[in-house]
Amino acid sequence: MICHPCHPDAPLCREQQPAESAEPHWDARLWAVLVLLCGVLFLDGLDVSMVGVALPSIRNDLGLSTSQLQWIVSGYVLGYGGLLLLGGRAADLLGRRRVLLAALGVFTAASLVGGLVSDGSLLVATRFFKGASAAFTAPASLSMITTTFPEGPARNRALSVYTACGASGFSLGLVFGGLLTEVGWRFTFLLPVPIALTVLIVGARLLPPDGKLSVDRRGFDIAGAFTVTAGMLLLVRTVVRAPSVGWAAGQTLASFAIAAILLGAFIAIERNSAQPLVRLGIFRSGSLRRANLGAIAVFGAYVGFQFVATLYMQGLRGWSAIGMALAFLPAGLIVAFGAPRVGALADRIGTQRVILLGAVAFVIGYALFLRIGEDSSYILVMLPTMLLIGVGFALCFPSLNIQATAGVANEEQGLASGLVSTSFQVGGAVVLAVVSAVVTSQTGSATDSASLLDGYRPALGVVTLVAVLGLAVALSGVRLRRARVPVRAARESPASS
């Protein structure tokens, strides 16, 4: 359902908000539910960042190549992004509490197994299944927030707190990951186990029960889930392998063609399914489309940047894991302290303008990192990028979530939440694959600093280009709003009726 005549994201329309958008009374139980749901995102951020810091140690211990190492991240991200749409739909149909608690149980078990395996392929497999379970917890928790808090200032405030907790988890994960990696990288996989168990136990007691289960198997678009997951997996695998196999090789072209067929089949299935995984009509909302495109650019550019920066700091510069974690920490702190205040800013100037400011910060930040050299100063060369990335995330992450779920009916909040979460994760997977391929093709087996830098800079150029595309999407939203809001307002005037 799209709100007309004016989207509530537009500042000119705030006085037309329905009465239900008024700030509700936040009692202790409501805060407890919000904190618990924030814990789910905190756990995800903690896990992803800890593993990112541990990558060089994992590579040395298990003897993995750069391409194989990339799959430890991509395995999780693709399991996450590939099944998020099904996870969102399951939350709508089966009940958000049921889906959240069941998926948390799987997440806990997968975390435990991942910390015990010693084979690289098995490690990637556990990461994929862990990401798949997170694909059900993320939309379930986000849609519980958007259905608990009414659209407007209350939801904006809740989502700002929610995203800040995710950033706090990511920031603490960097520090914990650095400390734990010094002891042993396996501890970075095992730490989430007690946290997930705590959230699971408390959630079973605190979250309100779902209604009576009344759904048949036709409510699950298994064919759609299979085709989109298989298509994305094959697409990223092809991009990663192309530098070694050859971009024009028959194997590469055939894999791209099959991936395109699978993704095309997904669209065809959704158009003809009685219960589609994704109701394609939801994309008629321009703000929803821009939010999802923005999410792809924001997270895609960041994941690619973190991958290259990790190789640069730990591989080329020889920094310790904790040293690299502390280098990233300023960005996380800015998000943790700044994101909770973004909801109020969005109320005043509109989420699209907030997203635009964040997109500008990202572009400048990534472009500045192109200055890196063999002995660049952290304060003068790297810290400005970290600060601008923090500003970009603080502004964009909560605003994109607000924009992606605004104007959507409660029965489709799981779908909208799954869509934006999918966009974040798939953007990360695809851009990371491209960046990894660029690094591999440019550096090969080189070990000298000059050759490594020559490989890192083109990859950073790709990251900056993706951020520029995100800025273009944000700019298009501002132009469209200026053109369309007055027209819609005119249609509602007495003279036009």
C-alpha cells in the first residue's frame, strides 16, 4: 500500500500525518521488546565484523587463497541475502515470533559448528547456513518494530535506536575480533553462541505470542526462493572466478547466461504466482525503489572497502588485528552515537535529504582513501575516510530503513523489511565479488608493496564508483520530490476537484 497524495517522507506533508503517528507512551515492557529486537541486529553486526577482522589469520591457518577467503564473507552474505525474501514472507505468514525464535536456534547451532571445523570448504558451508538463518531473524525483528511502532516520529525513533545497536555491535565486534584473534580466530566464531542463546531464552519469555497459525503450503514461494538464491550464488561465483578463468571464456559466459536465466525465471514466477515471494506491485513506490537501490550501493561499497582496507592494513602494512580494529573504530562510534538522533532529523527535513547528505560523505570518504601509500599516516590519510564513513552510515542506515518501510501495510511489513535487508546483503555480496576479482587480477602472486598498491587502488576505484552511483540515486529522489509533491498537492485542492 502506497500513501497518497503525499508520501509521509516529504516535509511538506507532515501536517497531513494520521493521528496514529503520534508518539505513544513508551513503558518498560515496550522498551524491553525494542532492546531485545535490537539485540538481534547487534548480534548480526558483532558476528560479521569479528569474522572480517579474523580473515588474515584464517587464511594463514587454513592455507586459503584470496578468492577462497572472500567466500567466508560471501557465503554468509549470500545465504543471508538469497533467503531474506523468503524469510520476510515467512514472518508475515507464519508469525514473526515463531520465525524469529526458530531461526535464532539455527543461528546458535551454526555458530557453534563454525567454530569447530578445520576445513575451509566446511567453514564456508557453515557460514552459508548461518547466513540463511539470519535471513529469517532480520526481517522478523525489523517487521516486529515497524508493526509495533506506528509510522511517523515513533517509528523513526525506534528504527534509529535499532540501527544504532547494529552499529554498536559492529564496532564492538571489531575490537573483540581483534582481541580474540590474537588468542585464536575460532573464538570469533564461538563468542556469538552465548549471546544468541540469551536473546533466544529472553525472547521466548518476553515477545508476545503470534496469532493462530492458518496458512497452507501455497503461501510459500519455494520456486521463487530457489531461483533467486541459485541465480545470485552463480552470479557472484562467476564474477570471483572470471579473473582466473577469463572474462571471455566459454565457462564464464555460460555461467553468466545461466545466472541471467535463473533470475529471469524468478521474475516470471513472481508475475504468475498466486502467492509470490515478492509482490512486484510493491515496486510502484518510488521511495521504496530508491531505498533499495541506495541500500545496495551503501553496503556494497562498504563491504568492498573493508575487504581492501583489511588487506592493506594487515597484509601490506603488517598491522595486528587489534590495530586494524581500532583504525575502524571511529566510524563505528560515530554511527553508534549519531544514528539514534537521525530519526528527529528525518522528521524535520525528510529522509531523502538525510540520505543525500550521507551519500556525499561516502563518496568523499572513499575518494580520499585512494591516497594511500606504503607508509601513509593514519591521522592524515586514513582517519578522514573513517570519520566520513561513520557520518555516511549514521545518516543513511536508519534513513534507508525508514524510507523502505514507510507507507507499507502491516501485512506486507515482512516483505518490505526483507526487501531492504536483501538489498543490503546482495549489494555487499556482488560488490565484494567484483572488488575481490579486481584485487586478484591486479596483484596475482605479487608480494612487494608497490605491486600490491597497484592492485588495491583499482579496487578502491570500484568502491568509489559504487558510492557515486548511490549518490546519483539519492539526487534523483530529491529532484523527483521537488517536481511531484506540488502536483499531487494541487490535485487535492478544491479548485482541482
